[in-house]
Amino acid sequence: MSKRGSGILLHLTSLPSHFGIGDAGPWAYRFADFLFESGQSYWQILPLSPTNLRHGNSPYHSPSAFAFNPLMISPELLIQEGWLAQEDIDPLPGFPVRKIDFVSVTSFKNRLFERVFERFKARSAVDEYDRFCSENAYWLDDFILFSALKSHFHGLAWTEWPEELRDRERVALQSAKKALYKETEKEAFLQYLFSRQWGRLKKYCSEKGVQIVGDVPIYVVHDSADVWVRPELFHLDEQKRPLQVAGVPPDYFSETGQLWGVPVYRWDILRQVGYDWWGQRIGHSQELFDLLRIDHFRGFVGYWEVPATEKNAINGKWVKGPGGDFFDVILANFPNAPIIAEDLGLITPDVHKLMARFKFPGMKVLLFAFGQDLATNPYAPHNHIEDCVVYTGTHDNNTARGWFEEEATPEDRQRLLLYLGREVPTEEIHWELVRLAMTSVARRVIVPMQDILGLGAQARMNRPGKKAGNWQWRLSEKELTSSLAKRLSEMTRIYGRA
């Protein structure tokens, strides 16, 4: 990570496709080609984890920290591999072009997956599938049983299952595995299919000189295979429900803070077992990605803990995290783990001290730079350091243009224009912010695709605190043009990032 470079933030689901959602198919390869043609070194994505309709399809609210989202399996690649025929996908429903209709996408792809699985059952043994199951058994076996049981109990949280299954009694688990064998095997096969497609895409990106930046959320949700399997690692009561949950205090995004509702870790227990679960997670992530962005990094130093009975995050408290002890152990096992620390929000000196100790680069977001404290603001380009990653914005921010048009105060806009040294029309403001990022002394720059395109607030990926309508934005097929690649390439070369 020592070379100057730049890249684009675009989640896989936001790619174009004929099937209502982006996937690991042809358009992912075209986007990799676009990154290569425009001189980009990085492709940052959001978590690849499964999502669900009940929780707004957030990739940060997943039933597994290890599993993949089957919705990102490419039907076109399944046709190429002989698992589907063209007539299986025709005629296609009329999916929206600009956003994901998760209900219709889920229904359509589930029908395809039934056909794929029937063909898989009719074939003789698939050695590569057997090898995948064996190599990933440490998380796969529990996840596929969890998924099958969730479906069997019509979506009930695992704490509402019969006690013998809730508590993972051996006889009950064996009986469930036998009864739900077909369902578990189907889920395992879908996990294999995406893993295969992702592995080939990652290899293609590597051949193009593009490194993939993956996202590792610090927390997992309570209703997940992870907590069901290792409840002792989390603050739970006797019925295995959360006693304390995580969030953040009131901040830029919310006056009442953010109450995530996810259980906090028992770091004392994790320490006793050598942080083994986290070690598996980091090892798994390193196989999938070239760089790891640790979301909410400050939680390893100190985290906001809120009683599970609270309705918002106001009445919480700061609790000390594992700090350097955790990373001493993790990096002893994974010495080359290329970690980027998401250090946004209320960051205290001890967080910066830990980052400096392990040489983890942090994040600088330009949209936060142009307040009254511009001269000393750490996000302002003249205050950047080499060892950081500069963003115009993140998936949680408005787009650059949306911010300029709707969120920035008149004073903010004036300060930005003074900083640029000239008047800039609104329709060009995104390019000026991209240019500021590119000129930074920081070695790495990541720009959301929406900001490369200059899209407004309607293209925003997520609105923190809003439960519906997020994670839906999609790129149009017509937007990845050669002229756009040329303009981005020229800027990349000028500022020494090619």
C-alpha cells in the first residue's frame, strides 16, 4: 500500500445486469476493465454477506459474517457453466434499471436457484464443490443448518426456536441435519457457486492490476449463525438475548445517536480463547480481498454500549475495548494483513495512538472538511498525511453533488469555492472534489462511483437511521463510457496515481 494510487467505491449489487441486481457476471468484468482503462488501482466494495428483506437488505445486517449473498450469483455465468439454459431465464421480468427491487429480485433468483439445484442433484459428484465444503466447514456447516432452520421456523429468531435447538444440543442438531438435508445442501451449493464466481472475478482484477478493498464490519447481528454458534462470546442473558447492544452517541448523522441493536462482545472471553473467532474471520476475509477496511475501528479501543431496553442511543456509555492486545494476536497470525481503519466520528487520541502503533491508515472524507474550522480541519487536503485514504464521501454520506446542493450551508459552499480559488458551476463541483482528493499527499484515494458521475442525492446508497429505501442504487449501462475513463485516467496520471 506504499504506492500512490486511486480507486472507485462501487458495491457489486450496484452494477448493471439484466436480472435486477448487480452480480459477479459480465458487467463486473466490464467494470474491472473500466478501472484498468481509467488507471485505477482499487475497487472498494461493501460486505458480500447475505442480506434479508426484513432489515432493508443492508449488507451490514447479515445472518453471517462468513457467508455470501446468493443474490450476487450471475445467471449468465451459470448458463456458461451449464447449470442453467437460456430458456430458464426467458422472459425476464421488467426490473427497474436505476434501483433494486429486492422483493422481485429475490423471488426471481430463488426460482432459478431451484432449477440449478435440481440439475446439481442429478449430476455425479462435483470434486470442486466437495473441496469447497471441506475447506470451509468451520463456518459453512453451521451457517447452512442455521439458514435451513430459519426457513423451517418461518423466519423466527433463533432464540425463539425450541430450547434444544436454541441451545445446540447434540441430538437435536443431528436430527435437524438429517431432516433438513436437502435444504442445507442447496444452501451449501449456492455458497459454492458464488465463491467460484467471486474467485474468478478477483483473479481477473488482479491480472488487471486492480486490488479489491473489502469491508469487515466490527459487529455481527444477534439473529445470526455467528451468535447462535458462539453465544459465550457476546453479552447475552440466560435466554441468550442481548443484555447490551452497540451503537454510537449523537453525532453528525443523528441527534439521538445510532442504535444498531447488535450485541457487544465479551472481550474477556475472546481474549481467553486467543480471539479465535476473529482470527477465522480475518483469515477468511484475506482470502476474499486484497485490503480490509475495518468498519467502526474505534470499537476496538472503546465502544458505545447501550442497555438493550433503550429506544435510542442517548443513554449509553463508553466501555474499554481490547486495544493493542487484540491486534498483537491477530497480526502474529496474519502479519501481512493490509488493514484500513474506518476512524470516522468521535475519535479520541487513544484510537490514533493504536493506529500509529500498527501503522493502520485511517480515512479522510472531503465532505467533512469545509466547516468553520477549515484551516485546522484534519479532513482538509492541506492537513492530510501520506498514510491515509482520502474519500470524497462514503456509502453513508450524501453524494458530493447532493451534499453541495442540499446539505452544505451557504458558508460551507463559499469556503469550498474560496478553497478552489474560483467559481464552479454545480454540475462540475464533483470533479473539483475528485481533483482535490487526487492532489492530496495521501497515497490512496477512493471515490464513490456516484461522485465520478456527478449524481445528486437520488443516487445516495445509504441514509443512516432510515430503515427503508437504502442499498438500492444501480449504475446504468450507458454511464461507463470511454470518455469518462479517459477523463479519469488523465487526472490519475497528472497526480501520479497511475
